Amino acid sequence: MEIRFANPIHPGEMLREEFMVPLGLTSGKLAKALGVPRTRIERLVREETGMTTDTAARLGKYFQTTAQIWLNFQTSYELDCLHADKKRLAMLDAIVPLERPDLEGEAA
């Protein structure tokens, strides 16, 4: 069973609400610790930009998580937004899947 939230959760919201606020971190403090421009963190937590692989790697190191968890937040957000967009879903429904030949019986 797939669980969907009412609104997609942006990785910047997750960073802000689950990490920065509880730990009392400002964008400036976090940016300095990560060695990135303050504006990168500010735009991310304001949900103006997405999570990059570079930022994900730095956050993973700093918070002792993995880069993958941060990239998963971004991917989940983008997929949830896609599923919430009825026009895009209609376009996806119009795509006819590639028919693959039956490969049963062939050696792998």
C-alpha cells in the first residue's frame, strides 16, 4: 500500500522543520558548516530550489545520515508533484508501453 500526504513535502521543509528548527540552526550557521553559500541553504529551506547531489552529500556528512536519504526526499517530492498534476498524469496515460518479446526460455 502506497502512502501519500495531502501535499508533497519539499526536502527544504524537511531540512528546516526536522533538523534546523529543533537544533537551533540558522541558514548561515548551516551553510558555514557545510562550506556552501548561505543563499543556497536559504533558497532550499524557502522551497525555491531543489536538493542537489552536492548539497545532499554535505548534509549527509554533517547530520551523519546518507546523501541518499536527502536525494530520496527530493525524488519523492518530485514524484508526488507529478502525481498531483492531472495534466501530466493524462499525458503519461497516453504513452503506450513498449512491447517486449517473450524472453522466456532464453539463457540469461
